[in-house]
Amino acid sequence: MTPRIQKCGASCTADGHKCKAHLHRKLDLNAGALTYHLDVLEREHIVKSINKGSRKLYYPAGVPPAEDGGGLHELQIRLLKVVGERPGLRVGDLAGVLGVSKQLTNYHVRGLQLRGKVRTERERLSMVVYLADPSLARTPGMEN
């Protein structure tokens, strides 16, 4: 195996679940070379890949992929924490607490709604957000 292939494999096994774009940036390989090396690593059963939406995630062989597809976005984790502490917060107020735009907050609220993590209710002209399951407020990884 060439040193470039070994470097690519070492990056996959050290970092766990990584998409091709991350590996491309980290290893400073052009897209064609990276694709070739990842194919060789898959053929040699050093790494495995799964398709998640528009991305292909690579992970070490023998390590099961994350059940949630790689986890939540950092902003979604913060959003869940705030909603857990202050249920019934309007989307506009939630955006202010998070320090992001209302549009970005709406985008992530919809994503969490599709995953069944939050529910929303209309209150006059506002949308208020609640945790779908109040026990989510105490899940690991959501504390500070």
C-alpha cells in the first residue's frame, strides 16, 4: 500500500465517521486521488462507507455507524438545550437567545421536527417551540 493510501486510511480510522469533503480538506488530495484511495481502502476492508443524504460517510471497518447518521448539528444541540430550559419560547426569541437569524432558527426547528425531537404550536402570529419528549432535556451531550 502506498504512503498516501496509508495516510488516508489512518485519517479515517483516527477520526471516525468523516465525509469525503472533510477528508479532502484534511489530506490535501484532489478529488480524483481521494476517490481512488478511498476505493482501495474499501476494497481492502480497512474502511466502510454509508450514504447519508447527499454525503458519503467513511468509517473504520469493524466500527458500527452512528444510528443517528452522525448526530445533530451544534446549533440544534444548543436549540434543544434552550427549549428544554424554557419551553414555549417563540422562534424569534429563540433566535435571539442563540444569536442567529430567525430564518436559520426556523430551518433547524423544522429539521428537529422531522426527527421528532421538537413540536411547534401556533400562537397568534408566532410559532412556539416545545420538546417533543421532555426527557430530552436531560440527555447526555446537552449539558453545557
